[in-house]
Amino acid sequence: MPEPVDLVRALEAGPGWPVGLAPEGPLGEVRVLDLSRVLAGPYCCMVLADLGADVVKVERPGLGDDTRHWGPPFHGDDAAYFFSVNRDRRSVALDLTTPSGRAVVRRLAGAADVVVENFLPHHLVRLGLDALRDQTTAVWVSVRGAGGDGPDGGKPGYDVMAQARSGLMSVTGTTEPTKVGVAVADVVTGLYAAVGALAGLLARRPLRVEVGLLEAAVSMLVNQASNALVGGEVPAFTGNDHPNIAPYGPVPCSDTALVLGAGNDAQFAALCAAIGLDVRPPWWTNAGRVADRTALGSALAAVLGRRTAREWAAVLGEAGVPCAPVQDLGQLQDDPQLLATGQLQQVEHAAGPVRVVGSPFRLDGVRPRVRRAPPLLGEHTTQVLTALGLTAEQVEEVVRGAGG
């Protein structure tokens, strides 16, 4: 049954953006429409929200963002995965296959400063969002599996495919291709997307930004890619070794490993003086240490194995040598640095208080506070539609069309 014409007209003619929380932060006046799901797009929107942007997230009715279901563990009905990148935004459940759902999105996009989406190109066309992208004055940020000009620009892709194809998995691990334990290609893509959005806001024009997971993953390879391109040698599995620096990685102590990093000769000299290690001639230069890394690693392990990682960390910290004990994630909540700087924050949620990792930013010495817990699916649908000027009856029509 077709949507009533007056409903669509009301959506197209009403106020453009629902008023949110009081502006806060350098992007406090910026409005972001989040049409993305999973990780890279939501991560981009989270970065913008951390800087103060007002974010409205549109989700599929009944299903929502895929990551709501990627558990266990769960907090209430939603997986912990969803909580990791969806704070500080409102959730509106809309069926974009209906005229009313698309009308709401058109209205929001018309008033937004930034739109972020990760639809496959053919889905973008099927939903008419390609035309909206070409008409809106917002900065339009598209996250793709790969860049649109290439032969795979229209194909789906996840982080692990980007890690594989980029070559990242070929230099990670020790004996077989190994992905990083976190979706780093997604995270870096989200950061690039946020930078692109900020570039458009600074340029004050409707910039069209596209970031592909594959291309972002290749950009992450930095020195490894340069070693291959400039040196002509294809790097193999590096495990915990650094291809260009030694020592730079974990050394076993009496309890756990301590990661050392001697990035120059002065730091290496300070390391040896602090632990009482005699410096052999090959180790006087970084090139010599890299060439003799096996013997150097054995010598370091023989000395550091006499004490715990934290005892050595205290000694080396006094000597100005970069180091860190290897911690598991259960230890983060007691880490004195994280406690002192307040990066782990607790927020109220319908299923009970929940702890989240806050922003790494410090703006004028203050870390942005988490203003909203990750929303329930469609938690703000009625609020947003009412703020767009719809009557209670019209809101009900839209919700019914969305299967609510």
C-alpha cells in the first residue's frame, strides 16, 4: 500500500534537524547523519561525536546494526561489540525501502553537515541515495571495501579481507599468515573517514569523500611497504621483531614479557647501563644490532630473566628507556595511567551501568566526556520524528512502515 502523500510532504517540508544535547566541544554545532554499520563508519562517527558533533544513526527496523548481534558477551539485548563504537548518538529505526523512510533520510541529510554511509554502490542506487548524495550540500563520506574506481569497488569486504590482500597478514605472525587481533583496517579506515569529513567541514563545501578498507590497510604498512618498494625485498613474517630496529619487542622476564624499544644508540647505551649488560662491538650501532639480533636477544633474556617485568620497568623508566610490561585486557581497568587520565568511563544504560573506552583526545587538557550510552535500537525514533514536525498519527505511520 503506498504511503500517504501528505506524510511524505510533511517530512520534506518540516524542520530539518532534531535538537539534541547542548553543544559541547569544537564540533558542537556540527550535525552528522550516520547511515553506516559495523565498524569503520560508526568509528568515524564516534570520533566526530567525541569532538562534540550531534550524531543521528539510522538503523534497520528489528535488526539494527549488525554488531548488535555479534556476541557473546551481551549487555542487555546488545552485544559488547556494538558498545565499542556507538556511543554519543541517537538511534532511529527506518525502513529505507519505503517512501516515508527515505523521506526522513532526505530531510535529515538536507540539514546535516556530514553524512557517513557504507552501502554497496548498487544498494546506494537501489535506495535512491546516490541521487541524494549528488544533491545534498553536506560532506558525504563513503566507506567501501575497496576504492570505487577499481575492479573491486562494488564488492563487499570485511577487515580480514583487507588485512589479507594488503599484505599485512604476510608480515604478521611467525609461521603462517596471521591477522592482527583487532580490526585495524576498519579502525584506520574510520580515522581516515573522520579526517576526510573534517577536511570537508574546513573547506566549507560539499566534499565527496571515499575511503576503501583495502587502500587504508595498504597505507598502514608504512616502513614495511617502503622496504619492499625502495629496497626491492619482500618482507616475510616478522613476528615480534622489528625489521629495522633492535632491540624492539618483548623479552622474557621472570614472570611475563617486557617490551623494550631502543630507537637509537643513546637509548641502547642507557639500557645496557641500567641492566648491567656489557656492550659487544657489533651492538654499537643499530645496523650491527639488527644483524646480530639473535645473540642480542639471548643476552637480554639472560639478564632480564632474573627479575619481574614490573621491577625492570621501574629500573628502565628511571633510566629513560622506553619499555612496557605485556598486559592482558583484564589488567587495563587497574592501569594507573588509564585511571589517572580517566579514559575508561562508566555511563548509564537501560540494561544497567556500562563501562566504555572513552576518547584518546585531550582538548585544552580535558578528555571529552561520554555524553550518551550507545542507544537501544530505535530508542529515539519517536523523539526525532516528532522534532521533524510530524504529528503523533504520522509518527505512527512511519513506525508501522518500519515494522515497529
